[in-house]
Amino acid sequence: MNRHKMTWATHRTAWRPQDAGAAPLEAHRRASDRTRTFLVLTLLGACALPFLPRQTLAQTAGEPDAVALSYEFLDLDDPRAMTDADGVPMLTFACFDEDDNLVWARPFASIDAWCRYTRNDPNLADRKTEQTGWAMSRGDEEIFWPLQALMYLCPAVRDTVAAIETRPLVFDRFARAWTAPHIEFTTGENLCHQPSGTVYWNPTLTRAYGAPVAWDTFPPLVGLAHELVHAWQRVVEYKQIYGPTLQIGAMKGENLARYAFYRKVPGNDWLRPRPGNRGVYLNGVLAAYFEDMEWSEWWPGFEPVLDIFEEQ
Ligand SMILES: [Zn+2]
């Protein structure tokens, strides 16, 4: 299973006494919390119960403190995916317990809507500073939460970011300075500054070349997934200078993210795998973009090709 698991306790019970003397106070606080919760639940009445997250119910029923929850976005064709009033599947975020049972599922109109919800959900946000991606986002929540969405959509990105964050600093030999690999916004092209592992991400960019092929258009987070592989190549593989061969790994990672959007985020049925870097060059001039391929022709091990140069 590659679903991301939160190994810490759930909210409201996450607090642990720092010393023995504090324990009775905490026990009292929890007891009064339960009493208050019981009263609230009673007032709400049984009709409201099915709409409360099961997680909350489990806690008020006095479950053990530490509950290892895991989360993921569901595939649109998953029978548990939520639907709108017309029966159309929606972006669905799901929470599972330790036994892989669905605890709750919530529909969202968009990734932006998910970000707004999640940054205010204590179970997902209270320990944000310890989560994968916080260091690379440098605490900028406008970057951190979209990155979280990308990592819940595409677990391979989580592995990539986690590996980068094992090294807080790298030495940029050109700037002759230690720098922290991180993500920052740009209004220009997506880019990884290879010597420092700095990712520049344009959250509005949806085209690479303005080419008349379907694969040239993509959700902005796909562009981020691509550049994060380059940062990984810098930090983990010591690739301090960009070279075309680095594109293969980055495009492979990009395609995993594309597939996740295709499978899980409504409105991306037009999205295609990236078949290669750009296209075929004849006498140094671009003669043709690589042709579109279908998902049925793609698999996670598929290696997009580099540009092809031909002489006449
Ligand atoms: Zn690249």
C-alpha cells in the first residue's frame, strides 16, 4: 500500500502529558471534554449522527488515543467516490483507519477547495510543520497545501520530496554557498536551478510549448512534479549541472502525476501522457512534436524519449 499514513495521534487526543504531574489535569480536561461532547451529541439528536465524521465519533466513544489514519484521493471510478447532484463523480478525499476501513470520504469542487478545507482540519494541519513538504515550502502555505494535494494524489511525489528533505542543505558550488533546496513561485517558466536544487514553480502555467498536441497541456501541479524530480536528482544523485538525460526521469515522474490527475481529478479526461521531451528536429529545426499517446499505451515504467535530431 502506498497511501500516506499519519502515524501521529488524531486531534484532541494528540496531547501527551510532559511529566507525571500534569497527567491528572489532562485526564480531568478530557473527561470534561467528553461530557461536553456527549451533551452536544445528545442535543444534535440521532438524525445528525450519520453526517458526523466517524473519526469524531470513535474518539468520543473513548477509543485509544493513537489512531493511525491514512488519507488518499479516490479514483473517480471507485464506487466510494462521492458524486454531485447529477451523479457525476467529484474529487473525493478519503480517510482510512489502521485496518484500511473507510472512516470518511468528502467531496470537493476543486483542489483549491480541498486546500481551503484541509488547512483548517486539525487532524491534517496541526502537525504541518513536521510534515513532508513543509521544509521545501519554507512554511509558505500557498505552496505547502497545493504540494500536499499533489502528494496525496500521487504518492511517488511524496517519496521524492521526503528524500530531498533528508538533506536540509546542499552546497551550490557556483554560488559557493550552502543553500536549502526549496520551492518558490515564479511568473515565468517552471524550472529547477540544478546547482542549488531550487524549484521555481508557476502555479498558472498549463502549457509547455503552445504546441498543437494534447500532451502539451497539463495541470500546473504536473509542472511542479516534473521539477521536483530534478531537485531530487540534485540532492540524491548529485546532478549539479542540468543535462538532457535528466529529462527522462523528470518526464517519468511527470507522467505519474498526469495519470493521478487523469484518474482522480474531474475535468482531466483530455490529459495525456507526455511521450517525450519535445519532438523531432531536422537539420537543427523542430520538424514535428511527438505524437500523442493514449493511457492504454502507457505504464509507470514507460520512458519518454529525448529529442531526436536528424540530418538530411
Ligand atoms: Zn526538466
